[in-house]
Amino acid sequence: MRAPGPGLPYDGRVRRSLPRSTTLAFLLLVAGGCRAVGRPGEGAVPPWERDNPVQALPTPPLGMPIVFARARGVEVTAEKVRLGRWLFFDARLSRDGTISCATCHVPALAFSEAKPRSTGIGGQQGTRKSQPIVNAAFPLAGVYFWDGRAASLAEQAKGPMVNPVEMGNTHEGVLRTVAGLSGYRRAFREVYGDDRLEIDRIADAIAAYEATRLSGGSAWDRYNAGDDAALTAEAAAGMEIFFGRGRCNACHVGPNLTDGKFHNVGIGWEPPQDGVRLGFQDLGRYAVTRDPRDVGAFKTPTLRDVARRPPYMHDGSSPDLRDSVLRYFEIAANPWLDPAMHEVRIFPFDVRPLVAFLEALDGTGFEDAPPRSFPQ
Ligand code: HEC
Ligand code: HEC
């Protein structure tokens, strides 16, 4: 937090009734950079600002000892997060005003979606499962999308607006819409010092909002913090397998349980039939690098809040956690399979404990609901 914003009244009416000494203190605060509340006497704060006040940055939850100053590629400030929150939930950013980021990134589902593949503007089908957005600004390796084609959250955010099967807009179209709303211009001034509208600023603000969607405090985190009773016996057994002979942590590693790297674990592989070569419909990382070793390789997903967001895998082909874990027993061998997969040792009787462990990764800290109103 750089501004003393939180705790201050946002409603002009409250301010006008304050005693003189408080008013003086308030003026000093305003001079000190607290622009969120506007100048005294400027009149009522717009309803959308009251509905979405500048708030202190969240306290990192247990097990996610993040420092906002170290968010990858984005400076996270309270004012910027507020602006990004509007933009993230604002369907006016799409060509026909029907699709926002939150259409496919639903807060209650750890900002993922309950469908194997996303549906965008005009009912068009995408080809991949919507990824979750939790702890997303604090990965071990900063790459985004299943194939890692974006190098930062901000770069990522520019994609969906112009993706013809997602929001179907143009960057010029987005800028026209946002610049046409004085409420937004005021918010951009507050954050960037002037109201120059650029797609990079829009993406930057969205990235700052995303950076505050944290997840921690799960049963696993509480167990790690010394609460032996936090995990059931079955989940604890699953944890032993996960970090032991299962070797799941060859890829699902660190506080986010992902190395942020690309691996072929056999998902989407169709073995040749009747002499017809099938293979991978979605080539994954290979389409970005053209490195033959990357065929069928996808970014290791975080496993935080994994139970909240079936179906699973880049193609949404795995309906539930039980099925996902079984994929590591019946591995789809293919020429590009990641060597680490040969070290995974699990058996059908490991499935229940592993699923119990995965269910113990549901955390808190990311919850949100759309703002009640938007800048006009
Ligand atoms: C029509 C559905 C849809 C919309 C709208 C949408 N997304 Fe996505 N999002 C997806 C899908 C599907 C993926 C995975 C795409 C891929 O890998 O090619 C994804 C991936 C992401 C990722 C990558 C996460 C990671 O760990 O790599 C982020 C972040 C993200 N979206 C944020 C946004 C933002 C911000 C917006 C709005 C500007 C948005 N999305 C709009 C469906 C959508
Ligand atoms: C070689 C690296 C690697 C190893 C080892 C590994 N995983 Fe994965 N995991 C991945 C990748 C990559 C994906 C995404 C695959 C895809 O969609 O093509 C994935 C996906 C998953 C998913 C689905 C998550 C989602 O959001 O869709 C679950 C659950 C999972 N893994 C659990 C496990 C368990 C349990 C183990 C150990 C038995 C394990 N993984 C071992 C790399 C690995």
C-alpha cells in the first residue's frame, strides 16, 4: 500500500460532516497522494468507485509467502488493482459486449471454468481448457498459456481481447470503448498520472488485479505449518506418494506445485490406427518453439484448488481427479513422452490417497465477485 486509502471514507457526505481538525488532516493526506477520494468539495464519489473502493493489497495466505514487490513483470498498487478489477469483469471489452475475462475465468472455480473447452463470442468453441488464475504472478518460471506463448501476465491479457473465438475485438476497439467512458479515464489518471489510453496500460492493470488472486491456507499448508491434524490419514498417505515414489514433484514442485515448464505426459495422444498416423492434434509447446522435443508438451498446471475446477488437462479430456491420477498409471506412451514419466511409480491403490491429497490443496485468498457497477 502506498496511499493511506483504506479506512478513509469514500462517501463525500461522510466527509462534509467531519470536524475542522479532521478536515485539515484529510487535506494533508490528499496532498500526500491519496487521490482515491478526490478533492474535498468535488461532489459525490461515483457509485462504481464506492462499489469497488481502493483496498489494501491482500495479506499473503499461509504457505504463499509472496511479496507483491516481486510480482513478475507488473508493479502491483492498490489503485491499479481496483482499475484492473473493473476491466477483468467488464464485458464491454468484447466486440459485442457479451464476454469478459470472467466469462471463462470464474472466481469460484479458482478463475477457471467447468467446461472442457471454452466458448467465446458468438458461441464459438475454443480448443483448450481455461486455465486457473491463482498465484499467477509468482510462478517459478514466468510463462503463460498451456504452450507458454506469453512471457508475462500483461502480455497474456492482450491476447483474449483480440482472439476471434474469445472476445473477438481489436485493440483499437477496446481503446475506443474504454476511452469513451470518463469514469475509466479518471481511474487511469489516478493510476498512471494521465488518462492516455494504451492497450499496454489496460493489460498492466488487469495483470495487477490477477496478481492479487492468491491461494494458500489449504489443509496442506496448515500441515506444513505444523498442524498434524490438518490432513486426514488418507491425504497424508497421498502426500507421501506424491513427493515419494510417485515422483509427482518432478514437475509439480514449489509452493504452486508447478515448475512452469513443459512436459509431454501423454495427454491427447492418439496412437496410429490401421496404418494411419494420428498423434497429437494439439502440438502444444512445439507450435511455439518448433523444437521436436516439445511435441505434445504442455505447461505443468498448478495443483492448487485443483478439486474446484474439473475437467482437467489442456484439452479438458479428464473428467475428474480420479481419472487424472489414473492417467499416470496407464501412461500413454508416445515418442515424445517426458523422461521423468518413466520414474513415476503409482498403482491403482494409490489413486484414493492421491485424490485425497489433491483435495487438500483447496485454499483461500482468491475469492471475488464481479463489481456491482462499472465506470461510465
Ligand atoms: C472465451 C474464454 C476466455 C476468455 C474470454 C478469456 N480467457 Fe483466459 N484463458 C482461456 C483459455 C482457454 C486459456 C488457455 C489458452 C491456451 O493455452 O491457448 C486461457 C489462459 C489464460 C491465462 C494463462 C494462465 C496460465 O497459467 O498460463 C491467463 C492469465 C488468462 N487466460 C487471463 C485472461 C484474461 C486477463 C482475460 C480477459 C482479458 C481472459 N483470460 C479471457 C479462456 C478465456
Ligand atoms: C513429467 C512431469 C509431470 C509429472 C511427473 C506429473 N505431472 Fe501432473 N501434469 C503435468 C503436466 C504437463 C500436466 C498437463 C498435461 C496436459 O494437459 O497435457 C499435468 C496435469 C496434471 C493434473 C491435471 C491438472 C489440471 O489443472 O488440469 C493432475 C491432477 C496431475 N497432473 C497430477 C499429477 C500427479 C498426482 C502426479 C504423480 C502421480 C503427476 N501429476 C506427475 C506434469 C507432470
